[in-house]
Amino acid sequence: MFAELNSILNVSPEHFTTGEFVLLSDRQSDASFLMHHFLGFYLRAGCQVCFIGLAQSLSHYSAVSQRLGVSLSQAKERGQLVFLEGLNECSAILNPDGVRTGSEAMAFLRNPGAGLRALFQFAHSSVNHSWGAEERAGDAGGGPPVVLVDDVSVLLSLGVSADAVLDFSHYCRATVCSQLKGNVVILLRCDREEDDYDDVGSDEGLERLLRGLTHQCSLALHVQGLPTGYCRDIHGQVEVCDRRRRADGQQKKTTFQYKVHDRGASFFAPGTSSAVL
Amino acid sequence: MLHDLLQGLDAGGFLIIQDSCSYSGRRLLWSFIKAALNRAEVVHVLSFEVSEDELKNGLQESPIERLHFHNAYSDPLGWTSRGAFTVDQFCVERVAQLAKQSSRVKPPILVIDSLSWVLRHVSPPAVCKTLQQLKNGGFVGNLISLLHSDMHPRGMVGSLCQLATSVITVAAGGDQAKITRRLKSGKVLQDEELFSIKDDLTVVGQSKPSRADPQEQEADPTANLTFNLRLSDTERDAKEKLALPFVFSKEKKAALLHTSSGRIVYEPDANDDYDQEDPDDDLDV
């Protein structure tokens, strides 16, 4: 959890808005450090978290979260965190002779054209109960449910269409955000340059998915490298776009530069890096 | 022209509001809904992309008793079996049935938010056919719809806009609208307008984007300098009185030139006897 990012977004683990759909995207950069931030943030806030990890294994997230001061194994033990390890499930499903049959959530691997309904149902059932409600009899239960997905571009490369991913994210939003009053955070990694301006509506999966998710989201954080090139002290810039309904109808866009450290990340206004001042 | 459209479309009118991910046209769509409700018209909203709470929060202080909300947002594909409107029910029979739920004499206004959602699941020809039948069959009085133009190929967007009688494109920047209106006589009107939407969803039109702006307001080059480039009045007079060295007045020219007594006398000599056909004078003819 990065304290500076919390102050930029004006949230804290005790006080944050629900019903948010957050889109993390990057272009030729790596926005996964933001995913670690949100995972730690929502665990600290006491939310019921369902993490769909398709890009890395659980041990990777555990190791990084350990450095940030959050223990994923303890969260799993007390039932606060449900972790879908996509990489393990993939091998179980693709290996029909194996002992484990693999979770039904990854059934789209056998049939990519069928869509992500099973994955959505897995996420829905994971967050549809409150963790620790038995132990804390006096409380109303845990915090709001949160679904995090890392990352959806893996789904595209596995043969799922952009439309199916947009349907999945729509259902996450309709159920988790609107009905259960929780939050959804989705990471989308775009590795290619923005070179398809000629035909904006073409079925280029990644760009179309990015536009579709941008239309659906209420908060978008876009990470890219510095336009002037590589810098040792500044790893890139983050554009924060708040799409919630604002008084004048305009979206609020602010840009920050960041540097990722061993145990966190620091954010600062452009041009104010400590290396420069 | 934006205000004319807000006052109401002609019967059988179809308005498309096009937006992109840089600027959302949803608030403009809500302004149209609010204007229709204020005119005491019945509005049916078939919503795929926003929940009922979000819409009603957005339309605060409007007479929403005439608003009928059809929930296609919670379960448009039937995954959770929650009994709402699904996208494969988007055909003229089902939609007309929805519109008949209000008991007014005049056909209601149908708002679809958004057509992009429908186009992802229903083939474009079927969508166009349904819209055309709804428009011309008298089931609905007017159709207003939101379309995300960056989610579809240009051809598809173009085909849908052909069906529409009015198209408003919200340009990036958020406050500029390009409006195209097709009147029943066949005439097409186009306009560009600046607008802003206030908190209570009233649209305030601003002046047209002025192209004369760069010509006015030229920066004064003699301002903000550390040395003085300006002239006082006495200095300006002295400057204008100064006689430049090689700019002569008429009197000085006359005195110097002696034009009245000049006469040129020419006597050709042998060298000037120039034979055109033998310039070097060496032909042995």
C-alpha cells in the first residue's frame, strides 16, 4: 500500500468509496506495482477479496506483499482472501491425465469461444459471503467485497475475444459494484504502440478492450514510460483520470511521475523528482 | 440548434449522441431525458450500461414519475437468471411491449443506453431493422440513443447515423458538439456549437467556436521589457520631423537635377552602324 497514492486518490483504508470500477492500464511499461498496492489496501481495509491471478503465481504476490507489510497467507487462512492461481489451474486443465481436475473457473481454456461465465460465477461466489462473520458476532461482517483481476490481456492471448472480456467486466461491475456495493480493479497491459489510429473501431482486440473498459470504469490509472526516454530516477508517469460524475461534466485528469523502490513507490508532480530538484 | 433539439424531436425522430472514451456523452443524454420529462412526456429508458440508482441520482429534481426504467444492466446475458431484460430480447416485438406499459395516448419516447452494448451481441443489420421498425411503426414517438463511436468500425457507425434524423457528436474536449439534422424535406443542416451542462442538467449554449481569436489580442511587444522601447509625444514628433539623408523632397530634386535645360544630341559613328544580318562584319557576300 503506497501512502502517497492514497493521498492522491484521496482515500484511506478506513474511508474509501464503494461501487468503484478501477482500470489499471499500461503501455510499454509495467503497472503491476499498482495491483500490489490495491491488494494490500483492500486487505488492510478488511474487505472480502477475490484475486484472480493469471499472470503470476501466489508465491510471487506473497513475496511482494510481505515487503509491503501484508501477509497473504494469513489473509487466506482467515478466509479474507480467495486466490485463484491461474497458472496452476491451467496446467491441471490442459493435462487430462493429471490427478487434479482444475477449477471450473478456468473452463474457458477448453472452450475459449464460450465466454467467461464460469470465471464470473467463481468470482461472484467468492465474494458473496462475509469473512469472519462467525468470529465477530457483533459486527455486520467484513468490509465490502472486492474483485481484482491480474491481468485481462492474458485472457486475450488465450483465445478469449475482447467482447467476452467486456461482458465479464460488465457482470463484475453490475454484481460486485452496483448490487453488492463493492469495488472491482482490473489490470490491462498493452504492449503495443498506439498505431492503429486509422481504423479505430477495428477488431484489434487489445485497443478495443482498452477503450471498452475505459467506457465502463469510474477511475482509470494509465501508466507509461517517460516520453523523453529512460531515466534511472523516474520510472515513468501515471495519468489518473477520474470519470465519476463531476459538477461540470468534465473528467479530471492529473499526471504524476513515480519511482518504484524496494518497499514501495513514491509519486510526485512532474518535474519535482528529488533527483532533479 | 442544440436547444431546438432539446425542445423536442419531430414525430418519428431518431437522435444519436456519439461519444468517445475521452468524453462521455451520457450527461447530455440525461439532459435530453430531463427536458422530455419537463415537457410532461413519458420516457422509457432501456439501460444496458447504467444501473437504475445511477440514473435516478443523475436525474435528481426531475419529475421521474413519468420515467419507466427497464433494467437490462443487471443481467443482460442471462448469466444470473435475475429475470431482467436480456440482449437477445432486443427485437421490435419485445421493445414495443415495453413501450406499451405506459398507459398514455401519445407514443412514448424510448431512450437506449447504449446502442454499442446491443451491437456487441446482436448483428448490425438486425439492430438497424429493429430501430427502423420501432421508428416507423408508431410504437415509440421518438428514439434517443447513445453510441460509443470508438468501439465500432467507421462503416457501422456511418450506417447507424444514416438511420438517424439527428446526430450529435461530442468532440473531445468535452464542450463542443457537431450537430447534423436531416429535415423531412430532405435538407441537411449542420452546425458546431459549444455547450456546457450545469449541475441540474440544463444545457447552456455558448458562442460558436470563434476563429477570429488568434487575430485579436496580439501581445504588446513593448511590454515587460527591462529597457524602454516606447516613445513619448515629443520624441514621436522629433522622429517624424527628421529628414532622412537620401529621401529627397520635390524642391531638392528639382534643384539638383536641371531637367529643364537638358538635351541629348546623338551622332552615330562608324562603330554604331550595326548590320543585323552580319553582326561581325566578316561575311564575304
